[in-house]
Amino acid sequence: MEVANSPRIKVLLLTGQSNQWHNWKVSSRALASVVEDESIFELDTIVSPSAGEDFSEFSPNWGDYDVILLDYEGDEWAEDVKSAFVDYVRGGGGVVAFHAADNAFPNWVEFNEMIGVGGWGDRDESVGSMVRWRDGEMVLDDASAGAMHPDAFEFQVETRAPKHPVMKGLPASWLHAIDEQYSCLRGPAKNLTVLATAIAGPEIENGTGEHEPMLMAIDFGEGRVFHTTLGHVGADDTETPLAMKCAGFIETLYRGLEWAATGSVTRDVPADFPSSEKTSVR
Ligand SMILES: [Zn+2]
């Protein structure tokens, strides 16, 4: 039953393509089920044409939604679809970029601004800096490096913006279930708030020893973007992986969706939120 005075948040899950390392069918199914579990959200899903197929009919009505949840990395959209998306976000629309969505559209200037930083797709110094957390503050690092990650492992996610609506009340650090930890993402990093970081020490292969941004909030015009790097689903995975069952992943996704859609978060911290000692999966 619809509750008066509390309209549901309209979420569009956009999926349909991923690169060779990911399985959008499994990740989008998991995202849909998570979103549908919470009655404040009302979900629509659009599955794009497959790689190389005709995109001429692909033209989502962005303005019908409060927030667009991107689980998409693939073919470029038509220019008018892109510009309508930019107008939507600039005018106050919400976006949540999920995991490898930040691999998408390496040459789309406004998209890189929306996500703050991204990885792969030949992103190099020309797209911007890396974002690191050093001595209690965000630092832009212009060193030459490309995105990478260690083999999936359990890692601490450390809160860096405890007063931000997405992070309010969450523990200072929590142990995330086994996942890829993205590093060396780079981009314009404008109007970007680092919400949470994680580190892989140099003793780990492909560990940078840097506090890398895991959760980010970006202002783009009047719009808000929540960027979560968490939630890897491998190409051969057929079941929802632990990374996406982690109560920390799920709760920060809920908060990111609500914040991107409305600018505030109404949620309490769930009892099963992970601690720094123990992962928690649903
Ligand atoms: Zn991945």
C-alpha cells in the first residue's frame, strides 16, 4: 500500500553489457533483488541492446526517475542520449555508479566528471589524477599509473566522511566480504568527497600501499552521484558473490541511492552491519 506523504524513490537500473571480466546478468539480478527488498524504492530495469547491436531505439526517459543505478559498461550511447543524461544529472537527477560502471565511457568528458574517477579503457594522466587519502585528507596524485586490483580478498573499509548522510552512524571501519579492491582510478575528481577508503599493503601483489577511494560522493551541477567501487561479479559467476551479499555493501548502496535521489538519508544502521573484526553477509 502506498503511504501518503512518502512517495517512493523511483530507481532505474540500467544494465545489459559488461566487459569480459564481469557478468551483468548476475550483478543486475542481485542489485534488483536488493533494491526491491526496500519499500522506499520503486524499481524499473532497462536492459540495453547487446554489444554491437542497434542502439537506435535505446533512449531511456531519464527524467522519469529519481536516481539511475548504472550497472553498465559497454557500447557508447547515441549523442542525444548522452546529452539528455547530462542534462538530467545537471538539473538535479541522481546517479549511482556500481563497480565496473566506472570502467565505462573513458572518453566521455561529462561522464568522467560525474563518476569523479574511473578505471581502465586506457584512462591515463590525460583524464586526470588519482585520488588518495593521506594524513587525514584527500590528495590528488598525478603519478603515472593505471587502474588495477589485487586478487579478491577481505579488506577493511574505513569511513572518511563520518558526517556525510551516507556514512552517518556507520563504524569507523568494517571488514568487507571478499571482493576486488580497485586502485589507481583516475579522473577529474572535481566536487568529490571521499566517503570511505581501503588499502592493500605492498606485501600483497598489486597492492599500492595507498588508501584508495572505495565510496565517493560527487556533485555534478544540481545532481548528486554516489560511486561505489565495491561488488565484483566475475564473468563465470552464476550466483550472487559474497561481495554483493555483504551487509556493508548493501547498506551503503541503499544510502547512496537515497542520498543521490533526495540529498538525505533516513536509514538507521542495521544490526547486522559488519564490524572491523567480522564480515557480515545476507
Ligand atoms: Zn570487477
